[in-house]
Amino acid sequence: MSLQGRIVCVTGASSGIGAACVDAFAEAGARLLLCARRGDRLHESVAGLRAAGVEAHAFELDVREREAVAAAFADLPQDWQAIDILVNNAGLSRGLDPIQSGLLDDWDEMLETNVQGLLYVSRAVLPGMIERGSGHLINIGSIAGREVYPNGAVYCASKHAVGAITKGMRLDLNGTGVKVSTVDPGLVNTEFSKVRFHGDEAKADKTYQGMTPLVGADVASVVRWVAEQPAHMNIAEVLVFPSDQASATVVHRR
């Protein structure tokens, strides 16, 4: 399916996989609707896209804020309201601690962003897709949504929830013309680990030490491929690893 002229909304579009998805869909000729918490980065991205001849619109948004999410999508300019593809990418991990010493604020931030935020945005966008009889939700999950690893209980729980929500969405939307997919990456070298470790670059770098991880563009290429399939075909789930990774905890390091 051609993506030319189709409106693609990407949450968490200011960095990492989200920013890479913006680039991938821009190359395909889509119209880009960007949202994220960091408005300065969004405006830089939009300026670059427009300079390259890509139609783009951006708005600052924290997906955890229910009323703000509803208002932001309700108030979109008329020519940006008919969203064809929603990439639910906004998400994060905080900390790598056993359950007995985890930080409550970290837990709240993960659950509110990864689960509630995804729900709020989907709830705002889905009615329009259903009314038009077409659309595609692509949720960015994780290997953590398929396996649980030590010290990752709450993050893994949040991504397991994304997996369950994705399956439930697919059931609820069956027959509406709206497709639902999930792309679940393994180790991806983005700002993810820096966020997880609250900016501790030494700890972040150890995550990828001795192996070759994916980069955001690798995952974005898969997301674009999922979106490009014909209307009668839905790529329901994709698990993508770097070649050095075999599971959440089995990684070949040199």
C-alpha cells in the first residue's frame, strides 16, 4: 500500500525509534504528525522536514495527561484530523532494580506512559478511523512484553500490558477496517538506556558493550514495512532482534 499523502501520527517523535519512524515515513511520502514532550526538538524536526518538502505538523504533548491528549487531538487543524496510521511509540523504562527496592516514582512514570498514555492516544484517534472505515494502529512493544527478566518486573509488566492491549484491540476492531499491529524490538541503541539510568552514560553504555545492537532506523524500517502492506493483510506481530541477541537475557558479547 502506498503511503504517499497518508497522515501518519507518531508519538514520542522527538528521539530514538520515534524520530527514526518520522524519517522512514517521510521518505515514503507520508504527511507527518509529530508529538512528544520536548517541543524544541519537535520544532527542529518539522523545520527540517518542511525544508525537504515534507508536509509536517507538530504539537507538544505528554501522553500521560488524559485531558491534554483528548484536547490536542480534538483541536487538530481540519486537514490533519483524518489520521491514517498511528504509531504508538511514546514509552520509557526507568531503573533496573529488584521489586523490593524499586522507586515508586519510576513505576508510576512507566505505567502512566507505556500503558495509560497508549490508551489515551488510541482512544482519541480510533473513533475517526472507525468512522472512515480504515486505519492502522502500530504499537511499539518490546521483547520485555514477551519475557520477564531480573530487576525489570514493572517495565516488563507495562510491556506485557501493551501486548495484551494490542490483542484486545485487534479483537474489538475486527470488522471495522482498522488494523492493529505490534513491533517488538530487542536491544536498540537509542536514548532508551540513558533514560532508564537517569542520564548515567556509563551504565547506559554497558547495555550494548561487546555486541552490535539495533538502531532506531532498523526498527523504523520494520514499522514502515508493516504499514505498507495491502488493506487485506495485517502483520499482527513482529519480533526483531539484533543478530547477537537470542532472548531477553541471552546476548552474545565479544
